[in-house]
Amino acid sequence: MEEKFYRELVDRYLSKELGEEELQVFFHLLDEGKLAPYLLQAMDEDLADEQDDVLVPKKQLRYIKPLLRGVAALLIASFALATYFYLNTPAKDSIIAEQQSNNTVMPGGNNAILTLANGQQIILNDAINGTVATDESFSVEKEKDGLLVFRSASSSDNVSTNQYHTIETPKGGIYQVVLPDGSQVWLNSASSISFPVHFDGSERRVSIKGEAYFDVVHNKNTPFKVLSKEQEIQVLGTKFNVNAYEDERSTKTTLVDGSVRVKTSGKQLLLRPGYQAINPSDKPIYVQQADIQSVTAWKEGFFQFDRVDVQTLMRQLSRWYDIEIEYRGEIPKDEFVGKIKRSEDINTILEILRYGKVKFELKGRKLIVG
């Protein structure tokens, strides 16, 4: 009986059919956590239908009702708009509309620079589909916007493995790469990967900066190795994500499928699927269970937060929207969980954050926080 009542209450909330007293009951039950499963189910159905993103408070909604206090906000979209219309605040709407018309920062997209082993540079978003580079030892094909395929020629067996290609995404860039062995790599914004023109018979070694997702072709006779900030990852064939940004407090290797061995500072850890190795800059490496969806959401076109602080969230926005972040005064201590499409322009994100404690001002490509 309660389940039916909760489900109907959520459905009527999202349809904006609740009266004032019913709305108070809704917020009370939401604060107690009784509506969370039904909201999450509605969130998944909403995203599956590819509708707009929404904001809904996950637990305690200090910024929606003064009597409710807390630090968590769930970011996803039709919920946010429903809450907004319930609150009936046209003044904020006019402010946001004016800001959007005068100061729109669009999201990133397929954008990368290829530097060949001979030093030649190719701006990939300017290159047409087809062969973008070739010589006797390799060829490079742009199969479509956002996808680059490398192939080794039969004569490449005698090529030195010290010759490396590099692909680099700027802020606001993302790209997919197929390596000479057929392994696939997705590069997030402000990231790079370097790899030899030809993998020799003993190992396949690449190095990355920033964040990359790997789907490695299995070859038990030729191990695949990834070098990143302060660690080495050894695999045979598997799927995993590496977050090794210089401005993050730790390097994280998250295993989706298969097995990997993470080496750092003389210590080795063997990961199982669903776990991640975390290597802080000031502490020993350790392993914990991972939220795979949150870790790989960027690859699927989403921001997904799992109790992240404001600074972590802002670093992600800075990379994707190519903006500068400036903090003034005390940094808010709010934490966020949730999911929102990366295809939205930045004002949509900021509109959602406006319902939280975070204060901001967007000036050109500078976001002032605090």
C-alpha cells in the first residue's frame, strides 16, 4: 500500500499536480529517504527516453525548503524544472535568460591534435575523412569525426619502437583512437596518449596523461602496459579507465572487465572487475569498490557525480567547457551526486547549481565561484 502511495506521489510531483499540503508531505518523505528508489527509477527512465536533464534533491533540500538542511543534490533535468515551477520564481528565470542570451559557453566535442613520429602535426577536426597520413611503416585513417584508426604496414617490422605517435585533446575536446593492435582508446578532455608506430613482439606499451578508457585486444603473448602519473598498469585483454590528471589529488585506475595489475612505488595490486586502485599523492595506494557508471559516464556523454565536492565538480566543468575557475571567499562545502548530459551548454549546469548553496558569476570564459 505504501509503495503504491509513494509511486503515485512521485508521479504527481513530476507532473506538477501536487497541492501545497501534498508538496510538504512529498518533501518530508523525500528528506526521510522513502522516495529515493522511486525518484531514481524515474530518473533512469527519463534518461533512457533521452529527455532533458533534471535536478532533484537526493536527501536534505536546504535550498528548496528553508526548514530542510543538507549538502547533497541530485543533478538530472526534468526534476529540476519541476521543482523550479513549483517554487514559481520568475525573477531568477529572467536573470538566467538574460545571462544565456549574452554569455553562452557551449560544450566540448570531437577535437584533437595528432603529432606523428616524424613531428608533423595534424589538427583532426580540420581533416577530412579518409587517409590523413601514411608512409611505408603505417597509415592513419579518419573514419568519421571523432574516430582515428592506426594501422601498421607489413614493412614496419624493422621500424624502431622508439618512434611514437601522440594524440592530444585540448580542453573541450574528446576523441576515440584505434591503436595498431586493434585496441580502442577513448580520450577525455585535456588528455593525451603516446604509442609506438609499431608494437614489437614482447609488449605493447603506451603512456597517457589526463583520462582515458581502454578496451584492449587480448594477446597473452604480448602484454599491454599503460604508463601514467606515478604508476604502471599491466593487462592482457580487458576494459578499464585511468584518471591521471595532474590537478587531481590521486590517480585512479578502475577495472570494468578482465584483470589488471597496478604497479607503483615498488607495490603491486591486482584488481578485480568493479574495483579501483587509488594512488594519492601523499598516501600509499589502496583498493576500493568503484561506481563504474560514475567513472565511465564521461565516455557515454554524461557528467555523473558521486558525492563530489565543489572543487572536483568545477575541475570537470573547466576541462569540458574550456573555462577558467576563480574562487572568491570561502569555498562552499556542498557535495553533489547525480547525472547530467555533457551536451548541455554551461548555463544549463549553472542554472541547476543556482538551486544549491553555490554562488557564481560567469564573465566570458571565467567562472567566479563564491
